Amino acid sequence: MNLKHLSNQDLTSKLKLLVQEERRLNLELLHHLKEIEIRRLHLQLGYSSLFDYLTREFSYSEDAAYQRISAMRLLRDLPQVEKKIESGELSLTAACKIQKYLQIEKKSEKALALVQALELIDSLAGKSTRQVEKELADRNPIVEIHERARAVGPDQIELKMIISEETNIKLQRLKNLLSHKKPKMSYVELLGQMADLALEKWDKAKQRNVSGGAPQKPALGKALSRSLQRHVWQQAQGRCQYRHPQSKKTCGSQFQLQIDHIHPRFHGGSNGKDNLQLLCAQHNRFKGVDLI
Ligand SMILES: [Zn+2]
């Protein structure tokens, strides 16, 4: 695209129109995302979550996906923000921060009443993202705490988090306990050792009860022998086997896995190997609702 022929005034006028169009499109995108979540289309298409859908299908960065999903949920919970997002008074980033703040308050049982939430949004509308962040952090500092992992090399991940003083004391105690083996152990080495120990403990537990912490179908799970459960787990290589019938896209999630009867027990399905598969909790629930 060559814009050299445009006058300065035409260039800035066109840019203004494009920004307005971008905001309108952003709002439209949020509405589409909301409808996809309502229909749970992302699950049907073979993704374990909306986040998984946006990052894998559309190559959004983790931050961009998180921002859009949070802004969509603010719009879903408070449709009154629609005009503010469309006019640009609320950026996607600001909407995301506000949603995060409202959810934190809700979790700590200090949920804002509708009127208070709308007053807060009115007071933040038109302010810069930095100012919105600051005002929300003044209300509750937890809102500023980010926890994230991002790739910084072919086999290196940067892990960023804020830990409590209590956890820090525990880590220091562990370092002291291991100091006879490694006098100057770094956090990286400590984390590596802790991960090895935890996997040794919990992977074995998984082999005894592969359906994980909160099995959805305990009664049926109990009917399966340990060796059969292990077989299913190994066949699936520890990943969700949900596959979209048309695109053949497989979920592959390793989160909250459960053994599922392909043909349900209550419809006469057997406990045979060929009738068992590993599903993530989301796809197990999705399949369950589909069958009712
Ligand atoms: Zn899945």
C-alpha cells in the first residue's frame, strides 16, 4: 500500500476513521466471542477453552487472548459498557483490568453492587490505561499481580510471579535443607528439584487413580481395574482425545483428565478397552450435556 500521494490532512483523517472502525470491529469481535462461548463451539471444534481456541486457532498472543476474553466477559456481565468500548472511552486493556478487579472483589466476597460497578466504570472511562491500572491497584493491590510464563528461547521459559512472604520462608527452609548437597542453590535449581519430587509422588498416584482430583463419574471409574486405567492413560499419552468429527482437530489438553466411556455405561457401553478414552473435564462435560 502506497500512501505517499495523501496529504497530511487526508492521512490523519483516514487514520481517525480507521481507529473508529477498529473499535467497532473490536466490539463486534467481543459479541462473536460471547456467542461462541454460549454455544460452546470452541469445545466442539476441539479446543479445551476459549483461551486455547484464540491462541491456537488465531495465533493470538497469550496476553491478547486473555484481554479479549476478559473484555468479552465484562460486556457479558455488564452490557452497559458497550457504548464505552465502541467509542474508545474504554480500551480492551482497560475493560480487561476492570473485569479482573471485579472478579477479585467477587472472590473475596466484596462483590460490587451493579450501581457501584457502573459508577466505577463511569469514573474510569476516558482515562489512560496506565491511569485505570493505577486507580484499580489503589483500590486493591492484588489486581496488579501478574503470573505468567512465556517462552524466551527454544527450551527456556520465563516464569513471573509474586509469592507471599510465607511461601518465601518455606523456599528458604528448603534451600537450607538441601544446602549440604548444593550450598548455593538457585531458585531455578530448587524449582527443578521440587518438580521432580512432586511428579514422582503424584504421577504414581495418577497411575492408581488416573481420573485425578475430582472425578466426574466416580461410580463408573471404580469399576475399572488399575491396569486398564493405566492402559487408557498410556494409549492417550496423557492427553485429551476429543477429536472434532470434521476437522479431526484433537484437543490434547493435559488438564483435569478423566476416563470416559465412549458409548456411555447407562446406554449399555462396556468397560472394554475399545470403549474407553481419556478426556479433559471440559470435553467430558461437553459430551455429557450433548447426550442428555
Ligand atoms: Zn479436551
